[in-house]
Amino acid sequence: MHVIISITYKSLFHLEIVIATISMIVTYGSAIFAVTPHEMRFQYAIVAFAVPFIMQCLIQLFNVLVFKNDHKSDPKNGNNE
């Protein structure tokens, strides 16, 4: 989902893609809410809503921790930060 939005950034249809993505998220949450047993509806709905955002945050955290050395100074390439 994030890749599609990133790729289409500054294109003519970027707003439509964002709206369609939000619509798919709402539809997915509604479907999960509709098919779960009555006793567990709220818990599954929260999990279905939260997992994609938690995964995105974990991926971003992983990228920051693993690739944090990319921005250090490198005298060979003229990088004097």
C-alpha cells in the first residue's frame, strides 16, 4: 500500500489512489467486523485496523536502525557531514 502511494506521488491520479486506498482499508475493516462472532467483534476489528499500521511502523524502525550508517561522513566520496 505504501509503495503504491509512494510510486504515484506527484502524478495526476495521486488523490484518487489515496482515496481508493482508504476505501479499501475501511472495506477490509467492515468485512472483518461482519464475519467475526458477536463476542469478539471489537477485538478483531481493532486488530484488523491496527496491524497494518503497526507493521508499517516496525518496517520504518527497522530501516532506520539498519541503514543508520548511510548518512555518516565519507572522506573518499567528498562527504564531510
